Amino acid sequence: MTAQDPHNTAQDPHDTAQDPHNTAPDPHNTAQDPHDTAPVTDDRLQEEAATPHLMTDSATDSERRAGGGDRWSTALQSIVNGSVLVTVLAVVLALVACGILIAVTDENVRTAAGYFFARPTDTFQAIGSSVGGAYASLFQGSVVNFGASSFAQAIVPITRSLDYAVPLVAAGLGIAVSFRAGLFNIGGQGQILMGAAAAGWVGFSFDLPAVVHIPLTIIAGIVGGAVWGGIVGLLKARTGANEVVLTIMLNYVGLYLVSYMLRTPGLLQAKGSPNPISPAMKDSSVLPQLFGPRYGVDLGFVVAVIAVVVVWWLLNKSSLGFRFRTIGENPRAARVAGMSVPSLTIWVMLISGALVGIAGAYQVQGAVTSGFTSNIDAGIGFDAITVALLGRSKPWGVFWAAILFGVLKNGGYAMQAANGIPIDIVGVIQALIVLFIAAPPLVRAIFRIPQPGARRRTRTKQSKKAVAA
């Protein structure tokens, strides 16, 4: 039990012997390069960790790499100090400014203001009645009608608003894709017209089963818009022409081309009609209602949601979307990385035009199915620019911005009918939203919101001092 096995206690000389090659310091490893006199300190490492990677990281990517303990606080800070809150407050400021405009132009308010110092409460009551009544009518005419006799009748307004929002979602996504790639696609009008022309021709020319005719008509609209947008991408890639000028000029080309086709028998003009109008769409190509004829939601809303998901995946999860964002942030660095900027420019405008073309197809399949004219775009091409700006060129942001604009457009008619306020006030609201979004320092100054990154820089300086101490 106590005897010790010599084989177990014997020490192998090969195990204890120290290899001189392992212990001897290598002069090549220990020698200090005279040119490398600045060792890497904790401060430099911290600066590198706090600095977003060039080209590949945005602010949200840097926050995502932060520690798990700070994830919720970082998310809360990004909501409070980030673009989401500024966007919401921009909408609030636009509504407040339009409320002032409504009050100033109201006859009862002006009458009560005449004896303000004698009875000031009358003026405030008139202002509340004017502004509150206008916005109440807008809400009940576009979201929920509280005076309806049943719940089914009360939610009819929101379904009509979704109907207005569908083409804005599709067109806004197309504009957002080009914005993310650093291109300004101002040609939504022309792309919608060409998409509507192509989809309309397929819709009234063929007798096909609905299961084939509906997607084929949508594809025709996509092709029409993609071709019109691809022309811009090709000219910019090959000649270096400015895309803003190209898209604006192609708007006029598309308008007059569609007008010509609507006046030419055998192209888009209805047979036997002297007016520049197309034939009615075949019933098999019309988008079906999802919840019956009472509600405004049709299959186009499903198509719009699918488009949002596809664009979100394209921009955030695919390598092509990464290249789009790269050339948008720094085309020179993209070239150094081996990316073909001209070919990517063509692809961006093709995809952007294709998405806007979906809006054109919806106009002839869901909005106006009895025959369209050259006014089929209904200003959606330019409203889509505002939607993309309000949505910060992010797919789901564009989706909610389009719904907001659909609510404003649908509620504007109710506000005009109930309160006698011109529907042009909706255009004023949209313009003010763009104005405040374009000036985020103004919004932050009004609501005393700190500039983004101010706290982060303070924390970085404090941590540097702590490391130095």
C-alpha cells in the first residue's frame, strides 16, 4: 500500500529537460523596431471599437455589436434620440402648423378674435371647435367612424385608406431602393404610366383564367416600369448623365407617349370611342376584394406587403442589397472593393422602376378598372418621393408612411365634406412633413432633443479618462 512504484515516480529526463530552443529568447522576436515606437494602448483599442467599420457598418450595426447588457438601453436611446422620434415629431409639427392655418382661416375664429380682450374664452372655444372638428372628421373619415351603427361599418374608413396606400407602398419602395443606392429617382410618374400602359394592355386584350390573368397583368406592369427605369440606369452608367434630369425628362416622354397611344386606335384607345381612354379591364384581370365589396381592401394589399418583405430581404439580407448600399455610401470605395458601379446602377434603376411599375398595375387593376386615361398616375409618382423620405428609405418605414398618407388622403375628403375645409390642406400637411424631415436640427431644437451621439461621445471621453487613470 505504501510502497511506491519506481516506474511511477521515476522522472523522465525528456520531460524535465528544458529545450534550449524553447527557452532561449529569440533576438528577432525581442528586438524592437525603432520605427514602431507607439504601442497599442487601451485608448486606441477603445477608439477602434467605438468607430463603425468603413462601408459595412451603419450606426445600428455598431450598436448591434455592443454588449448584451447595454442592448436594451442602446435601443431605448436610439428611439429617443434617433430618427424615429424625429420623424414622429415632424408629423406632429406639421399637424400643429396646419391646425394654426385652419384656425386663422375659420370665419368663426376671426369673428371671436374681434372681441378677444372682452371675452377671450370665445376665441379659444372657436379655435378648439374649428381645429378639433376638422381633425375629428379626418380621423373618423379615414380610420374609425365612431358614429357607425356597427363595428363592421365603423372600420370601413380604414379599409378605404389602405386602398389609397397600396400604390404608395409599391412606388415608395421603388424610390427608397434608389435612395439607398445614392440615386435620385424622380421619374415615378413616367414609370407608373408605362407600368399602367403595359398592365392595361394585357388586362383588356386577353381572355384568360383569373389565376393566370391577374399575375400576368402585374408582371406586365413590373416589366413596363423596369424598362422605363432601366433606360435611366443605362444612360447614367454609359454616359454619366444626371439621373435627376433623365428621370424628369422621361416623365414627360412617358406622359406624351401614353397620351399618343390612348389617341391611336389599335394601341390603347377603346374601339369606337373618340376620347383618349382605354377599354375596360377584363373581369379576370381585376384584383378581387378580400372582405367583400363593402370594404376597400383587395388583393393589391397582399401584393404590397409581399413587396415590402422582398425589398427588406433584398436590402438587408442579400449580397446584392449590400452592394446597393455600398455604392450609395461610397462609390469610390465600392470600386476599390471590385464592385462594378455602372452595372449596379443599371440594376438599381431596373428594380426601382419595377417596384414603381407595380403601382401602375394596381391603378388599372384595382383603382380604375373601367378604362384609364393619361392621368392614371394621380400624382402617386411624386407622392412616393415624400413617402420614401418619411419612411427614411427603409421598407417598413415606407409601409407605415404610405398608410399615413393614405389616411390623410382619404380623410381629407371627409374633412372637406363635414367642415368645408379645402382638401388642399392635405397637400400642405404633406409639404410641411417633408420640410420638417429635411431639417432635423430644427425639430430637435423645438423639442430640446439632444443631438445623436452626444452622450456616446461623453461616455467615451469618461472611459478614456478612467483607463488613463
